[in-house]
Amino acid sequence: MDPEQLLPDALLERIRGRAAGYDERNEFFYEDLEELAAAGYLKAFVPVSDGGHGLGLEGVAGCQRRLATAAPATALAVNMHLVWTGVARVLADRGDTSLDFVLAEAAKGEIFAFGNSEAGNDSVLFDSLTDAKPLPDGSYEFTGTKIFTSLAPAWTRLGIFGKDSAARDGDGELVHGFVERAAPGYEILDDWNTLGMRATQSNTTVLRGVTVPADRIFRKLPVGPNADPLIFAIFACFETLLAAVYAGIGERALVLGVEAAMRRTSFKNGGRSYAQDPDIRWKVAEAAMAMDALYPHLAQVARDVDDLADHGSQWFPKLVGLKVHATETARTVVDLAIRVSGGSSYFRGTELARLYRDVLAGMFHPSDDESAHNTVANAWLGPLET
């Protein structure tokens, strides 16, 4: 399916028209979400037989790149739902049905979100600061604080994980499950007031002994890196769809830069447009070449996931490398577009000024620049000697 079919121009323009207001008011994108749900966008990964679109990761990445050209914060928040449904699809494609219920519930309109990030936990998925206490009936009680929980005002299913420190003879065990919105024992703080990506409303979520029933505990893994398919699926979907959002930001910035170059005129050059200025032309060309290198990179990594390509130990370097390539390229292109557009882009309310703030969030998503380079260096050079 072409992204334009799932996100027609009219819908995209309505979303674009609301983005500035959400940002200015630091408000969740309720209207966008309602329209996207009505269009079946949240069912992109859901099988056609269940009323979805049956897209793979490459198709959904293309849609997210398109959505991000209109409203980056909307796209980034929707990513969290699409990551979970994508994880379920990636696992199912590999014969693992443990998260089939995610696709089934998404087909019925449930909205999934991520509650995994923790302040100070640079082990990401390989350890947790949240306590997971086992209960006699097989359920778990989770206590801890999760940050950057996008879709906070709207999720109906929140994926979380924590550590049962006493399990595995005291080595600890990481327990993954889903919290339902109606469950008691958690609080969503009203603390999202950021520089950019304001509409995501990625509020802090405090777990105060929230119980996840046994039938919603879907994985128990040892502490530390491991080769479980769930870890691969999360990294594959998270990093690829994240890259798609930032590719969309870069794409839109390039368009705005070109429009500015064509619109602006130079007094000293006889009123000719800045599109005739060699320095401006160089900046536009630099931005265009950077984006042209990113598009096939994004598409190929996503296609390899869909095609079950066997990259072995190189898979994680490929995924984190894509994320860094996308976020850093987008930052560069937004900066070039602002330089091309001149001082007008410095004023509040301009789209480029918003993109400039939004694109900065890319440096904070896992894997960060340092972690990604360490992953890639270890893959090619081996670990540091001790």
C-alpha cells in the first residue's frame, strides 16, 4: 500500500494545520489521533483478515515518514503504538505468537504505549530499576518510575518491565507485561513541558504497586544482553520507525528551504531570487544529497526485517546505525534549511522554528550517539580489552 492511500493529502493537510497549535498550547493531539484511528492508521500492522492493512515494517516506515512531514510530534507519539504492533508482527513472522493478542486488541481499537524508559538506566532493555514482585497467582506487582511515556493521555495498554531481583538464584529476572488503563496503582504526572515534541505528552508514569495479571506477563528474561527474539523485535521496530519520523522531519525541512530560496530576493543582486545565489544553492544541494542517502538506508533496513534477512551479530549495529544516521541527518538538514531561509525562521510560530526544536529530541532517544558507536565498534573491532 502506498503511504498516500493510508494518509491521503486532505488528512495530512488537516494534521499539518493543527500541529502549530498543539505545540503552542503544549496540548495532546486528540483530533489527529481520532482521525488517524478512524482512517485505520493504527491498524497498519494488523492482518487484513482482522480488519487491518497487513503492512510490513517497510510500508509502515514509509507512512510514518509521510506523517512526520506534517506533524513530527504526532508521528513520534503514534510510533509507540506502532512499535508494539510491529513487534507483534515481527515475532509472528518468525513463528512466535506470544504477542498475537496485541494485534487482536489493536484491531478492536486498543492503543498501546511504551513504559520502559527509566531515568538513569543506561542499560535500556537489559536491566531495570523498577521492582517486579511476584504474587502467588502468577501476577506481578510493579513499583518504579517510567519516563517519556508518550501517548500518556490516550493509551489503553501500557507495556512495562521490571526486575524480580530474587529470581534465577539471585541473578534477577526481567519481567515484561501490559498494564490496562483501568488498573489501580499508577499515576501519570503532568510534567511534560519541553522545548520541542510537545504534543507527544510523554509524561512520567509512577508505578505504585500496579498489578499485571499472569495472562498479561508475556516475557521473563535474564538480566543482561540476550538473543531473545523479543529484544530484536523491539530494537528493530523502535529504531526503524524512529528513523522514519526523523527522515520525515528532514524531508519537510528541505522542502521549506527550497521554498524559501525561491521566495527570497536579493537587493544587491538586482532583486533576483536567492535560488540564483551560489552559496544558497550549495546549501540546498548539501541538504538534498544528505536526504537522498538516508531514504534508501531506511527502506533497506526495514525491508531486511520484513524479509527475515540473517545479519547475525551485525543486526544491532545496523539498527542503531540507522537511528543515528536519521537523527543526525535530520538535524543537519533542518539547520541548512534555516540558514537558507534567513532570519524569518528565527521567529516563533514559523514551521522551521518548530522543526528546529522538534529535531533536537533525536539525540535523546536510545540508542544515543555514544552507545550506538560503541555497539558498532564492538561489532567490527571486538570489545575493549580489560
